[in-house]
Amino acid sequence: MTIRISGTGSALPQRTVTNTELTELVDTSDQWIRERTGIGERRISTGETVAALAADACRQALNMAGKTASEVELILVATCTPELLLPCCGCQVQSMLGASQAAAFDLNAACAGFLFALDTVYAYLKAGIYRNALVVGSEVISKLVDWSDRSTCVLFGDGAGAVFVEAANEDVICENGRTAGVEALLQGADGSKGSVLSCQERPVQNPFLPEQPEACAGPYVHMDGREVYKFATRQVPACILAALEQAELTVEDVDLFLLHQANERIIAAAAKRLGAELDKFPMNLQRLGNMSSATIPVLLDELNRAGRIHKGDRLVLSGFGAGLTYGATVLVWG
Ligand code: UT7
């Protein structure tokens, strides 16, 4: 048994915000943002919700797969920015799609969320519990951003990406002889580094505390950018190499590396450490910024629709995020 991604989709807010517009909010410049991150502009929600973006992306993925919402068995939404604490975003999406037969829930592994969700769905499908699933990464991270903090507000964007995944009972052998499906996956977390990238929301608060806590500073992203940078440039290549080793593959066996789109310099450093050509690392962060869990599925959808992914291509998906979390999945497109 293996899995096949038979549909991809993505959805972005209408409003584009350029670096120049941000210079009106904080002491920054287009040059600084481009040189340090590669980002030129991003989409920011002016009303689009995490759930609505997710549902739009799912509709496209279902359409491409030639499936109806009623055929969906599971919806797993990776998000760290849901509108509601209850019910979960997955259930909102289920209702919006009319996917009444689907189980639905959320998963939060921050920017690595989509990868963790894909791996989770792979395990469900492999165990025979479900036969198909929508896997989504959707974020409106702009609502967690302190728009007066130049060290974070220039980095992020909003958006959603989704894939429709189906179980394949028989091996699909591609023309190049590769067997389609997941070849290896690796997930990791280092909770001791949680404070490096965090966002406060609800501290313990009730009438029974001996002392009432100070008011929460605000639910804004707080980040030690240099620490995250160091972690990412070390951990992402190490994780990719370990996943490739699991599958008895080398860097040369990979056609495309789809990395979390946080910073062009992080991606270039990972490519260098791996000894791989940078043109195997497609990027869209120049246009979209860091959309947290949505970056990888949006990039996958853009490449798929542009005809840049072919049957038999070996892809490595890899990301990192708050937690700190990280992961890599090796798969052959089928
Ligand atoms: O999904 C995971 C999310 N997080 C990440 O991926 C973040 C990983 N880290 C990074 O991408 C980089 O560390 C940043 C892009 C956040 C920052 O780049 P950097 O080269 O590490 O810059 P820095 O933090 O060392 O700051 C250099 C200078 C500082 O000024 P001084 O102390 O040298 O005078 C900052 O205050 O740049 C200043 N600075 C800015 N200047 C203009 C910080 N943000 C800005 C800004 N515009 N937006």
C-alpha cells in the first residue's frame, strides 16, 4: 500500500502588501527586507479567514482529483492561527465543503504543520483506517503579528494550500522505474527551544489561583530570529540527509527540494550544506513571504499547475517551525 497525491490547490487573500508599504509602518526598507530574507511582497487578509482559505484550497484539490466533497473520508487542517479555539478549523472546513462523511480535526506543529499532517495521513491510510484525505496548511498569521515590530512583521504572509491524498492498493511503477509514493519520513521536535519562537494566548486564569497573573503581553509572535536561523540552517539539511539515508538514497537522487519558505538565505544555506544545485530548490517567498504551514502546499500546487512536477519525480518536502519542530518527507510523484 502506498499513497498518491491526486489533487492540489491553493488560495490567497486578495490584498498584496509590498515592502515599500511596510516602510510606512516601521523603520525598514525594501532593500533590507530583500537582502536579508528575499521577500518582496506578501498577501495579507482583509477579511479572508483561515477556514475560508482552507476550504477554497480544498475545493481546487478535489476538483483536480475529480472527487466530490461527499467522497472525502478525512480532513486534517494544519494551522496555528485558527479563528476559533472551538470548534476546530477542520470541522469548519468540513461544513463549508459539505463533506458530511469526513472526520475532521486540526494539528498544530507551526510551520512544519503541513508536513506533520501529511505524515499523519500517510499513517492513517497505510493502516487502512481511511482511503483518502484532504491535507491542508492554512494560516492568517497577520493577526498574530505585532505590526510595530520590524523584526517580525516583514516576514509573514497569509494563505492556504491543500492536497487530496488517496491510498493506492497496488504499486504504481513510473516510466523511470521508480515506485510512486512515500519513501521515507522523519519528524522531530526540540521543546526546550520553545521560547525562541512563541506566541502567548491564554495563560492559566481562574478565580481559584492564589494570585491573579499579570495581563498577557499580547498574543503576538515573539522571535529570536538569529536562533531560529541557526537552528534551521543546521537542522533542515541534517533532517533531509537522515530521511534520504532511511530510503537508501542520496542528494543526487532528488529532483526537487520543496523547503519551508521562510528565508531565501536559509534555503541557500541548506542547498550548500547538502551540496545540491540551488535551482532544485524552487521558491515563491519573493511573492508570498512566510505563510507558516501553508508555504509547502502552496508551492507544491503552484509547481504542479505550472507542469513542473512530473510522474516519477522524487521530491523532498522539508520544513521547520515553532516548537521547535522540523521534518522531511521523501516521495515519488505518481
Ligand atoms: O517559520 C519560521 C519563522 N522564522 C524564521 O524563519 C526566522 C529565521 N531568521 C531569519 O530569517 C533572520 O534572522 C531575520 C530575517 C529574522 C533577521 O535577519 P538577520 O540577518 O539575522 O538580522 P539580525 O536579526 O541580526 O538584525 C540585524 C540588524 C539589527 O540591527 P543592529 O542591531 O545590527 O543595529 C536589527 O535591529 O537589522 C535590524 N533589523 C532591521 N532593519 C531593518 C531587524 N529587522 C529589521 C527590518 N528592517 N525589518
